[in-house]
Amino acid sequence: MEKDILFGSCLPPFGDCADRFVLSGYSGVKRTPVEMIKRAGKVKSLSGIELVGTWHLSDNNIREIKKVVEDVGLKICMVTPDMWARGKWGKGGFTSREEKIRKEAIGDVKASMDWAIELDCDAIDLWFGQDGYDYLFQANYVEAWDRLVEATRECADYRPEVKVCLEYKIKEPRTHIFVGTAGKALLLAKEVNRNNVGVLVDVGHALAAGENPAESIALLSRSKKLFYLHFNDNYATWDDDMMVGSVHLPQYLELLYWLKRTGYKGWHTLDIFPYREDGVRAVEESIAWIKGLYELLNRIDYQRIEKIIEEGDATQASGILRTSILSWSQS
Amino acid sequence: MEKDILFGSCLPPFGDCADRFVLSGYSGVKRTPVEMIKRAGKVKSLSGIELVGTWHLSDNNIREIKKVVEDVGLKICMVTPDMWARGKWGKGGFTSREEKIRKEAIGDVKASMDWAIELDCDAIDLWFGQDGYDYLFQANYVEAWDRLVEATRECADYRPEVKVCLEYKIKEPRTHIFVGTAGKALLLAKEVNRNNVGVLVDVGHALAAGENPAESIALLSRSKKLFYLHFNDNYATWDDDMMVGSVHLPQYLELLYWLKRTGYKGWHTLDIFPYREDGVRAVEESIAWIKGLYELLNRIDYQRIEKIIEEGDATQASGILRTSILSWSQS
Amino acid sequence: MEKDILFGSCLPPFGDCADRFVLSGYSGVKRTPVEMIKRAGKVKSLSGIELVGTWHLSDNNIREIKKVVEDVGLKICMVTPDMWARGKWGKGGFTSREEKIRKEAIGDVKASMDWAIELDCDAIDLWFGQDGYDYLFQANYVEAWDRLVEATRECADYRPEVKVCLEYKIKEPRTHIFVGTAGKALLLAKEVNRNNVGVLVDVGHALAAGENPAESIALLSRSKKLFYLHFNDNYATWDDDMMVGSVHLPQYLELLYWLKRTGYKGWHTLDIFPYREDGVRAVEESIAWIKGLYELLNRIDYQRIEKIIEEGDATQASGILRTSILSWSQS
Amino acid sequence: MEKDILFGSCLPPFGDCADRFVLSGYSGVKRTPVEMIKRAGKVKSLSGIELVGTWHLSDNNIREIKKVVEDVGLKICMVTPDMWARGKWGKGGFTSREEKIRKEAIGDVKASMDWAIELDCDAIDLWFGQDGYDYLFQANYVEAWDRLVEATRECADYRPEVKVCLEYKIKEPRTHIFVGTAGKALLLAKEVNRNNVGVLVDVGHALAAGENPAESIALLSRSKKLFYLHFNDNYATWDDDMMVGSVHLPQYLELLYWLKRTGYKGWHTLDIFPYREDGVRAVEESIAWIKGLYELLNRIDYQRIEKIIEEGDATQASGILRTSILSWSQS
């Protein structure tokens, strides 16, 4: 049974989603962080939420937020420092050319680590969305990488009890983000070389980078660096942040299989942007898919599937999935 | 029930599949067309096969081939003139700069139409794989299109009782093929303006062109120009010619739904290249998926799904698929 | 000489560019439409600007806008009705399921045609950004296409003296937009079947749809349906709206060659989003590239390049480009 | 001056290029390795060639080959063991499930190292083209990686004086290759942890993996693991193996800039597949582009470009490229 899966969610589904064409948001309903958390509290299968520093969290509201989260019966599964949501980060945080900006970024990350501890949360999410480049002849790739290693190490050492989860993404908002793939994220984690530094796999980011998510999480697990997961779906060219299972159904099945096989016990956190959907229903639907796919896996003879993988027999692999998915059928 | 679905297959799964690195083929077993047809005859759900002019068919062997096909209980569902499998077509057939080549191409297509009639087959497949370009400043796009229209019309008029199925593909073997998308194939069919000229949708080609196959077949059906279908799967960047259902499971479900809804009664022909798999099993597995997915669709309340589409409610659409696929579940 | 090229621009470079992560904009400087127009007026090579209905234009401000545009010495090269920038269009304009929304969309487009006439502008840009779908089983493709044809025809007939330019884009803000490729846009224009209905090629949209822009404009010119052009660049997977020439340099050369060859005399309008750059400089730089590439083309022997294309000799095509681009070299 | 650049080439341009549709080759002219080497010898700017073990090299012909190569005035810049060109490697070499196959692969690689030494060549190219998977639930990612590390280390230790160059590619002939990106190749090299193990960047493979080649070589140089380079071009979705400079002109400029900046002194080896072109001319044209682009770089004020990169000013970067490329212009 998968009764012990911990489901989390980012807050956007409980607020209003905007894009560059509809800056005012698709629903037009504005909600405060507290209101969003209360909405999240109504999703029965949800155990945790993520908060973004400065968007949702500040020194001023942290006590209020903590109380509301407790009141609605949730935990905070992740604190994400903002190093990407204000114009001042536009040309990078940790890799900014301006020392002042770099220091502010490091300072904000450390503040997020403090907040995390105060909120009984053991992890922060370092997403380097603005640390990249758009044009050719615009970046010093070598220096950028040096700065990433250095700043990440400094933050990791500040609070060794807080897990620093490196979230990779190949593009958006920059056309090229330095930490773009599972391979590069693992390289960075290894070079930083601290026990509390690992990788966050956002399934949609993996897909948009041309990765097979199952392979990526297996590779990270092999180095004990798979720390956290974001769930969503897309059409493999962009971070569409869609509901789980809507596009990459077989890939999700294989991903969950490898999460089980490698013993992943962490959060299953939704990072979806339901621009035109009801956010609560979109989260519930995504959780229902994940639960259902885990149940489907449980119905498949584990030793048989292991044997098929050992033999690499694609036709048998197809057959076992088919007969499981179409189980009411006699074939 | 879908008892009346006609399943066909191209011949490669019953021979040996090669690529540019392993030119001698992955299995190393060479088979003649007759041997391949006999192997095809052993697949119980198979009713038809496709033959490629000059690869499998010639004036010399046509009677022998016809007899073997009958003996094994199959029909010939499609004759495909070779306008792409020999070096002489390397820079195009219908759009070749050399008048001699263009005339040979047209002649070969007409010969294929004659063969089709002799083989009780009502259709030929015009695939313009070499009619394109690789480099910039290499093609006269306007002239190429003129030639496509003219030559296709000439062939169509030669045998109005034979359906001319325009098969589009965005690339391979050229980096750019003129007739690359459903939109362009439909434009060509409309400009040729003959009742016996329509479009062949190869599902993998549609995916590799960034199309949602269901949308493409609906658009073609709307203009009464959906003539034929090739089934296979891939990872949406290349024509991997994989087994059906292995990657694009939800897309296949929607495709079959729209085939039903638009009343498609034609062949479901496999065009797969099982390089490293047993070809017979790969074909059987693909057919089992198509049958299974049709059965799955039959289990879904047709009016409810129609209503969901009318309302465009993505969360409900997800829910109806989920509860059908995971039907043993209580959710 | 290319002295008579008309350069235009959309307004975003003269304001502030935002995306879904930095909704408040990267520069943080807010400008009114009048202020943006005044900034545009300072770009010496610029002759025209595009205005978006309701964003920049309304019945209330039209006289003021007209005067400011004249004062700064510009023309209005295009009026773009807003059918995509407010939450109410989120599920489509012309193809909305709600009759009320469809009527509002048609009404707004007609109002834009009136404004265009009042502003001495002969064209409107119909961009169907929200007319598409995100999820499978969410759209009725057949009905959507019927509605597109009908509504476009109604608008075209309302003001036959105004050119209706159909702007295609494959995705964003929807994951799938109905009018997604040059082929589909031409199909729509042909089915609408009105002289004042043609196609707007946004070069970046063509690239993001996997098209070679030169081929697309040649194909449209062949049917006399190339009405207007948007210039920008990207990395061929997304509408990055970058400065011209930054990525697809050889493709731009071929595009300009075919514009010359097919006798395009219309606007060269920039549609760039310089999120992190100075907008005025980004526009100037883009115009300098276009001018420079036209001059480069003028330096190439026109008959020789025509002959190379006629022969399809890729190595010679490469050579002529190389020796032109590296003209100071002796090779 | 770049007089000291060493240009090499693989042999396919001097023979006949085939693909899965035209297995007999586009030119139809068959040549032996000796004939191909003699043709290569006629390209004046060429200093070296690559040889593939078992395709071109065997214990029987090695002395003859060595002599011919010397006679035509070339060097052997690389020996590539065949672990991908025969059906027996179809399901992998180093990562095969069959111990027998793994041992043969390791044996063949070691034999190639012996041949390299005998041929005065200091490097072998380990390309893992068949070491991957096609279908989901087909691969044991963890075990595959373990085997890659182990077998590579065993080979590296066999001949520490021979450089083992890990060539990554994201797909083809498998739909997924384990060593698919610069990041993963560097991870593998670091885990193998031998001085003679580094990475071979095939520019086209980098592009097809969604990488910016300049960034990839900078990242590898930073870890002293950039060992060798293959030059070619494509449309960034597939390994089209086209002539250099035909598509990614600005990217090539930036790549060469970073090669200079990081002090790369190694071979510039062409790996192109001129299916429909004259191979000798295609190689000459590619070399002319590389030389020309290096000369173009030399004409740009080095300190100014360094400063632009340090400042990350995209508009200035565009301007410096533009005025260099269009240098005859006054702008």
C-alpha cells in the first residue's frame, strides 16, 4: 500500500495563474498567501505546501504563516528563496556580475534556511532560473560555474542541517539556464561536495530537457543525490506545468516504478500552473493519477517486471503494461 | 465491438531492419519478399500487407506475389511506388530538376497504379521522402510546389479508380521534405483537386511534425480527405517507427476516439521498424494495443465524453480517462 | 538599393517586458502608450508602429494617439485587436464555446477595423493565441475550424478595404493553437476565400513551428497570400522574441533573398521582447541587421545565386555565402 | 594566424553515404578503405584521418593502411573501435546484458588501443551508440552506468598512454543513449577518474542534445576534460552530419572563440555525411568555413569582446558580430 506517500503542492494552483500575455491572471481572483494556504488546506490528500521567500514569506509574516499552516493541518515541505521573481535578479543571482547582487542572493538564501528551520521544514529549493544567458557571446561560462559552486557551498555550510535541493531547468525565463540537466545538476552537487546538497527533479523540467525522468532519478539515486521531486506534465518542449498524467502516462509509470525500486521516501509535490482550470480540482486530479498509477504498479508482478528489465525485452515490457492497463480485457 | 477493424502491415517487420550504422541489418537474417509475406501470413489478426514497387514488386514477380498473398489469406492494402529507395531519387522524384528523372518517377507511379489494380488493391501511397532539401539556398520552393501539383494530378487522372494517398513527413531522409505537415498535404490535395487524391496520416510522422494526431485526422476528415492511416510511435522528434502505444498512449486514445467519431472505416496499417525486436511479436503487440484501446473507448460513456469535449473541461477529461484506465480502482 | 524598406515595430520594446515569473516587469519602469510611442519616435530608421486594441487603443484615446503618432513622424502599420490579453479570452475568442464571447470577439475585431481606417492603417492582425487547447480530449477540432472560417469571413466582409492578416503560431499561450503553421494559415485563408484575407508570417513563430521561414514565405507568395511580416529570432523551440540575426543568421539571409525574389514590398515590423535589454537599442540593432543582410545580398551576383538554386548545389551555395560573409578573405 | 590548426576527417565523405532508405548508398560508388584514404590525401588542408576498427582496420591490413596513410602525407588522428556497427552490438557493448558481448567489446577496445599505438595515434574514440535503450521499462539504468564506469576504467588502465575520448550523443541509433550529454560524459569521465579519460565533443551531437556547443566546451575545459572535437552541423533535432557553418553560423563563431580562449590545441576533425554531395568538396568547404571564421575572430578586438562578455551586454555582442560579419558596411 502507498498510504504513506506524502503529497505536497506549490501555492499557484490556489491563487491565480498569469502569463506574459494575461499579466492580470486568467481567473482574475486575487488571493493573499494566507487565503491560498487555506484553500490548500481543503484538499484532503494534501499534507504539505511549498512557500516562496518574499512572495509568501518574510520576517514580518512568518509567525502568522506558520500558525495558519498548522491550523489547516498542513506541513511546509519546502522553502524556496526568491532568486528569480524580481527584476533585480534578471541577469542572475549567484552568478550575477555585480558583487552586490550576488551577496544579496546569498543572504536571501541563508534567510530562507533560517525560515525553513523556524517552520520545521528541512529543505530549501535552489532554482537558478535567472542564472543563465539569452544570447551568444553573453556569458562567461567558466566563471559562472565557479560562482555557482562557491555560493552554493557557502549556503550549504551555513546550515548543514537544511537540505539544499538544486532544481535544474533547461530554459525559461532565460533561453539557457546554466544548471539545465540532471547531469549538470549532479556535477554541481558533486563539486560542491557537501552531504546536505542534492538534486530536485521537476519531472516537467526533465521532460523539457529531453530526459526520460525515470533514467534521471535512477542516475541521481545511484549517487545518493535524489533529494526531492516536483510533479507535473508537459509536451516535452516547454514547462507547461500541466496536470500529472495528461501527456506522459507511460513515462510516469516507469518513473514511479524506479522511485519504488530505489526506495524514494520523500515528498511528491505538485508544481502545476492551472491557468484556465480550477486549481483545487487540478491538484486533486493530479494526486488521484499518482495514487492510481502506484496502485497499478502494485498489481503488476514485481519479479516479472524486474526480469523483463533485466532481459531488456521491449515487447514483453509493452505486453505487461498493456495487460495491466487494460486489465479488464482478456488479452 | 471492433471486429471489423482491418489491420495491415508494411513488410519490414517480417524481414530485417537496418540503419546507417548497421547497414547489414540487426538480425542478419535476409528474407525474400515471398518469405516475408509468408511470415506476415502467420499473424492471426492481420488482414493486409503493403508492398513497395521495385523493392517487392515488379512486372516479373507480380503474379507470383499475388498468388502467395492469396495463399496466406491476406489482401494487399496498399502499393507504394518507390520514389525514395534508390540513389537516383536522391535529389527528388516529382520535383527533380532533371526532366528525365521526373518522367521516370511519374512512369513508376503509374506502373504502381496498374499493379495495384492487378492486385485488387484500390490505393497507392505517394511518399515524397526525397522531394525536399537539406541546405539553405538549395531549393526553388515555388517551382517544387508547381511540379508536385502537376505530377500528382497527372497520376491521379491516369487511373481515377485508384486512390492516391499523399503521405506527409517533415524530415528524413531529407532534412526538409516539401510535403511535411497535415496542413501542407491537405493544401496539395486541394490544389490537385481530384476526388481520388487524399492524405495518408502516418501517426509517427504527425508526431514528429509537432502535431497532435487526433487534431490532424479531424482536420482532414472535415475536408473528406483522410484516406489512410499508418500506425507506429516515437518520441516526437524523429520517425522512430516503434510499436504502437509505447510512448503516446493518451494521444492514441484521443486519435482512436476521433477516428470513431468521424467514421473512419479504412485500414489500420502498421508501419513499424522493429530493429532489435522479433518482428512478428512486435506487430502482434501493436495490434493488441490498438484493439485494447478501442475496447477501452467502448467502455467510456460516449455521450459523457462528447459533453466533456463540448465543454472543454480538462479536469473532467483527465478524470474520465483516469477512471477508465484505472477502472479496477474505486476512485 | 533598399532605401525604401519600411521598418515598423510593436510597442513592447518601448515599454517594459514581463513574464510569468517577473510579472512586474524586468525594468520596472511603467510607461503609458503615449510615452511608448514617443520613445519609438526617437528610433531614426523606424517608420511605423503597431497598436493593440484595448491595450493601447480605445474609442476614448484614438484621437490623442493619432495625433501623437503623427507628431513623432510615424505611421500606424498595423492594428491588432485584443483577442488574447484578458482572462475572458482564456478559452478562445472566435472559437469560444460561449456565443457571447464569440460575438464580443467579432465585435472587437470590427471595432479594430474601424480604428484602423480612422488611423490611416490598411491592415489588422488576427492572432488566435487563445484559440486552441491545452489538454487532450478538450477540443472539438472540427467545430473550431468551422467557427474560425465563419467569423473571419464575417469580419473580412465588414470592411473589404482592410487587410485581415492571419498570424499563425504553434503554441503559447495555449499548448496547441489551431492556426499553428503556414500550411494551416493558408488553408484558412483559402477557405475564407476573400481577397482581403491573407497571412502574417512572424519569423519566430515559423521557426518555433519547425519551418524554414524562406520556404514558408515562398509558399504563401505563390498563392498571393503573404500579407505582412514580423521579425524576431529565437532558438526554434519557443517564441523567445529575440533581436534579429542573433541565432538564425543564414536562415535570415535566405528569407530576405526570397522576399526580394517574390517582390515583397510590405512592412518589416519588429516584434521583439527585450526583457533585459534597452528596448530602443535592441530595435536599432535589429534594424541594422536587416539592412546589413539586404546589403550583403546585394553584393552577391544575383544570377549566380539563382543558378545555384536551380541546380541545387549545396556546396556551391555554401561557398557563395561564405565568400560573401567573409568577403575580406581571399578564399 | 591559425596556420597551426590541425584538420582531420572521418572517412565517410571519401566513400559512399547510405541511410536506412537507400541502403546501397546515394552515389553507388563503392570504395575500399585504401581508396578512401587516397581520396582524403588529395584534400590540401587535411592533415589527419580517423579510422574505425573492423570497418577500416584489422590485424591483417594494419601495415598496409599505415603505409598508405604515410604515402599520402596524412596522420591518423583517431582510432575508433567498432562497438556499434554490427548487429551483435545491437543491444549494447560495454553495457550488454551478455557477459560474452561485454568481454568482446572490451577486447576490441583494447585491440584498438594497440592499433592506435602502432599507428602513432594517441587517442581512441569511445562512442556508445548502441549502449542505451529504445523503450520504457527496457533498461536497468543503474547497472548500465556501473558497467560503463568499470569497462571504461579497465580499458583506460590497459594503455595509460592512449587518450580515451568519450563521445556523447543523445540518440541514434538508440532512441536513448546512456552517455547523452556533455554533463553526463563529464560525470562518467570524473567517476572513471583516470588522467587519460576525457570527452570528445561532436558539435552536431551537442546541438542535437539542446546544448550550446560553446558552453559545453567551456564547461569541459574548466575540468581539463576537453580532449577532442568533431565538427559538423545540423538542424538541432538530429545528427544530420552536414557541412560546417551551414546552419549554426553564430554558434560556430562563439564555439571557436571559446576554443581559442580556453587554449584548445587539438584536432579539428570533420565528421560529416555528405549523402548527396561530392565528399571532397564538402570537406574542403567545411574547412574553408572554419578557417574563415577563425580569421573573422582575429579581426575582432579581443579585449573588447572579452569586456562585452564580462558585462553580458547582448546588444553590444550583437553589434560587434554584425559589424565584423558585415565589415564592408559603414554601420
